[in-house]
Amino acid sequence: MQFLNGITLLLVYQLVGEITVRFLGLPIPGPVLGMVMLFVTLMIRGKAPDSVDQASTALLSHLSLLFVPAGVGMMAHFGRIADEWVPITLALLLSTVITMVATALIMQVTTRWFAKPLAEKEGGDE
Amino acid sequence: MNEPGLKDIWVYLSTSPLLGLTITLVAYGLAYRLYLKTNSNPLANPVVTSVAMLIILLLATGTSYSDYFEGGQFVHFLLGPATVALAVPLYQQFSRLRQLWLPVTISLFCGVVIAAGSSIGLARLLGGSPEIQMSLAPKSATAPVAMGISEKIGGLPSLTAVLVVITGITGAVLGTKLFEWIRVRDDTARGIAMGVAAHGIGTARAFQVSSQMGAFSGLAMALSAFATALLVPWLVDLLEAWLPV
């Protein structure tokens, strides 16, 4: 029952997110707004109920499975990918490498700049 | 196919969601086992092997993607609630996040802008059509978010979904090697970079390295989904104004 409650709650937040986004014409996807609303709820409540914790752990522990049907969609785009494979492959590969390297270096440098004194001060936090 | 009964069964099965759903789970189960057998070698990423198995199977049996997706959509649908579920690790890591909010915010902002800007720029430089450029732009965000953005900025959502998966795989396969190479050893920074560049597939990989890297990757994926949704349409407008095609 816990798991079912958790899944139901996640779906309710997604639904409310989708409706709000459409109603207000917001530029963000519904599930993202649902995530923000759930996050705010958890902050206000001060703890994540077991049901939500169970359902989210179950979904997130096999996150890569959820991408499989979309990946198989490659077969519907073989033509387009074959036509423009040079820009697609190179842009995708290089951009992913650049993003990963740049983000890791920026995070490393900015952590050294800003977070050291803070982290030392609040050391044993949880 | 000389036995008429078998053909009838196949015709029935190939139009029912049961087949698509079952083969997705079976293929992933096999791929995951293979992945564990190779000691979690990133090259044997379960998404790569299961997608390859399924495409070969569908091509060999002459089944169309839309028939397969009748069943596949049930798995695909769960990406929505999974996005909402990201609020939980985000909440659990909040105390760490609060300490690091400034570096995380700066890295995230730069990471999202670099991911979208470099993919549009490189695709344009290499002669990719505008549709391809726009389909590539949100590729580092998690699938449902990227598809929504792609639709808004004039890309092809279903192509974006494919590019998102390939990006995630690229990040998961190359990530740890790249971090060694640039000498980033802190799991917080590695996790943030993995989550920003390679969303859920990268996060799945990060959890295998360490739970701290996984948590930060999940956090970065959640935050960058939000940041991508807000920043990319704006960035596209900006690029159109500065560098018209």
C-alpha cells in the first residue's frame, strides 16, 4: 500500500504540474513544475514520507530502463541521422565532452573559492 | 511461417502492447545481467545493449517502431513521475546543497549554457539543419524535459529523445575517464558534471562510482532540468538575434 500511495502522490503532483503549466502558459514542462512543488512540500513538512521515499527510490534506481523505448526510437530516425550524421555525431560528442569537462572544472574551482570556509564551519551537518 | 496458427498469433501480438512492454523489460534484464558480468564496464552500458537488441529484433521481425511503442510507452511514461521523484534526493541532499549553493548555482548555470550553446554552435558550424540544431540544444536535460523544450524551440521531439539517450550514454561511458584525465577527483564536482551533461543515464553510472557522486549527479540532473527549461528558449532567442542563420 505504501508504494501505491507514493506512486499516486507522484502522479498527482505531475498532473497538477501539467495543468498549472498549461493554464498559466509557463515555459517549463509539467513534470518539472511537479518536481518543484513536491520539493517545496517536503521542505514545508520537514520530512519525506516513507511512501514517497519508496516510490521514488524504485523509479530512480532503474532510471536507465525508462530511456530504452526512446532510444529504440532511433530506428524511426535512421534516415535523418544518416543524412546529417557528421553534424549530429560530432556536435553531440564534442558538446557532451566540453560540457562535462567545463562543468567539473568550474565546480572544482568555485568550490575552492566559496565553500571551504562554509564547509568547515558547518562541518558535522548530518 | 508455413504454420498459419503461428502467423495469426504473431499478427495479434505485434499489435498488442503486451509484446512491446515485455520485450523491453526482457531486453533490459538481459542487458543488465551482461553489464554486471563485465564488472560494470561502462562500455557495456545496459541502455546501449538493450536498445541494440530491441532494434535488431524489430528489424528482423519487420515490426514498426509505432507498433513497438504501443507497449514501450508504458515504460516511457514513467519518465514523468520519475522527474517528479527527483524532488526526494534533492530534498535529502538539501543540507549539502545549502553549503555549496553558490558553486552549484554557478556551475549549473555555466554547464547548461555551455551544453546548449556548444551543441547549437557546433551543429551550425558543421552544417546541420536548423531542425537538427534545435533538436540537439536540450540534449543534456532528462528526456521528458528535453522533448518539451525541443517542441517549443522548433526541434523534433522524438529525435531529441534519441539524442538525449545517446548523450547520456556518451557521458556515462566517457565520464570517469575524462575526470581522471582533467584530475577532478572530488565526487561532488564529478557528480554535478555528470548530472548536468548526461542526466539520468549518467546518474545511474555515477551511483556505481559512489553514492555521493550519484546523489550529486541526481541533484544536478534535477536542477539542470529546471534550468534548461528556463534558459534554453531564452538562449535560442539570443543566438537568433546575434547570429542569424
